[in-house]
Amino acid sequence: MKKTVSSENQNLSLWEDAPLAIPALGTSRLNWSYSRREAVDHCLRRYFYQYYASCSPDVSLREQVKRPKEIKNHHLRVGELVHLAISTYFKKLKQGKDLPSSWLQSWVRKIFAEDQAYSKLIRSGGPSSTEKYPPTILDEVVFDVADGDQILEQASEQLGAAIQTFFTSNALQEFRVLGAKPHSLIEHKMSLAGYKAPVSGKIDLVVHEEISATIVDWKLGVASDGGAESLQLASYGLWANAKYALPAEQIRIAKAHLADGSALDFKANSGSFANARARIQQDLERMTILHTYGQAGMIDVFTPSPHLKMCRLCPFRRICPEGEENHA
Ligand code: SF4
């Protein structure tokens, strides 16, 4: 039913069932990325801490989240460093410098060792780095996780082994050749048009030939059916589809597994692309509603989902009362 709008208050909603305006307390840009939509799926409270805590009216909460937002666990950090090693290898190769596997392994393992030293300093109350690119604060160190030293030692071994596999796996040989091509794109930032908010991602390797394109995604885990990753890979395919005007069948999307040296193709076709488009749109519908509450700092709307595995890996677990039972 239509309401009367008084001249004193022109801001009243015209429609009885229209949502009340929720005032924003802060500004936070909404965008879709695979990692952001994963955060929504895993735990809404964590999503709030990560993306909207700065909009909270609670000053102490705003302070509390600052440090956890800088923390990464070893899974995340090792993945970053493997990607850094491979992208640096290709970029230098194109400049005429062939960096050996041994050099890359010791380089990133040194960075990882520096992360650990810095994390110990922070744990003991030392000052934060003032460098432009400071070392990473590691979860296992700052939270003094049981067997943390052993976990990090194994992670460092895994880091070296993944890079070695990149250089020696027969199944990955074709991707080493593709990445070395002058026109290959390495760690390419992509965006998709036509959505209500920016949709973006970063493709590890893409090579466009005349009538085809190959996209490669480096994975640290061993080969699996990849169901959870399919949306991410399909979003890369959508980008290539638009960018190069290629049909889905001429876009190859491959997962290169650095743990066992295997390669697995993601089945790109018009059906998987249509499915991905719909899923991104659905994600954005949900994220847009949450965005209104997030910008208003309404933390209670973001229900915590305490789950042993998720909470153990969550950098906010020491400030999240709801996840307390699951603290490592
Ligand atoms: S500790 Fe658990 S419940 Fe709390 S934000 Fe993290 S994942 Fe969510």
C-alpha cells in the first residue's frame, strides 16, 4: 500500500514493505573475488572481521582486529611463496635470466625463515616492522600453536619440494614451455564486466594463441575432483571467453598440482560457464544485502559458524568469543 509522504520528511519510504534505510558507519567497497565469496561461505562472523570491522561503532573491536588481519597460516603463506617463485622464474626468464630451481628454493625458504623470526619478535612484544614490504606474521608462531616448529619445518620442506616438482615433473613440462613464451601473461589481474559490483581475480598463467587459450592454475595440493575450485576456474574461463572472443571449447583450463606433479583439466564448456555466471550473480545478491549491514557495523547480523577445522585456521579465533571452544 502506498504511503503519504509528508513535506517535513521527504526521506520516508514510499512503500510499506520497503526496507528501512540503514545508515552506514563506514565505507567499505563491495567486490566479488573467489577468496571473498569463500569467506562468506565459511563463516559470516569471520567475513565481518575481515571486511567490515572498520565500520564497527566499537572502538576496541576496531583495534582488536588490526593484528589478526595481518596474520597468515602456513598453508596460505607457502602457497603465496610458491606462486612468487614461479612467477619470478617466468618473468626473469623472459628477460634472459634463467634462475635455477636451487636458487629459487633457497630464496623463498629464506623469506619464510624471515617470516618466522619476525613472528617470534611480534610474539614477544617487539615492534612492528616499518618496511614497505614487512615479513609476514605467521599464525603458528604468534599463537604458539602446539608442534608449531615442526609444522613450519615441514612447510619449509614442502615449499622447496613444490618448486622442485615444478621444474622436474614431465606432466608440467608443457606449462613450463607455455609460461616461457614472450606473450604469456603471468599473475594476470582479470576482471569481469556486467555485474552489479566489480568481479576480479588473478590468473597464474594464461597464453593466448590464434584460436585457443590455455589457462594454468598452480595448486599446492594433490589432484582431486576439484569441485570446490570449479567456480574459480570457470571465472577465469569467462574472462578468456570475453577477452579473446573464444568459445568455451577452445579454452583449456588446467590445474597443475605441485605436490605430485600431475596436471588435470577442468572441463570448460558453455554449461559450466553459464553455471559460473549464475553463481557469481547469486553470490553478489547475498553479498549486497550483507554489505548494507556490514557498512552499518551490525556485527550480530553476521552469525558465527564455529567449526573445529575453520576456527583452528581462523586468525580471529582469539578475539571471537563464539569460536572460543575451538581455539587450538
Ligand atoms: S573463530 Fe570460528 S566462529 Fe569465530 S570468526 Fe573464526 S571461524 Fe568464525
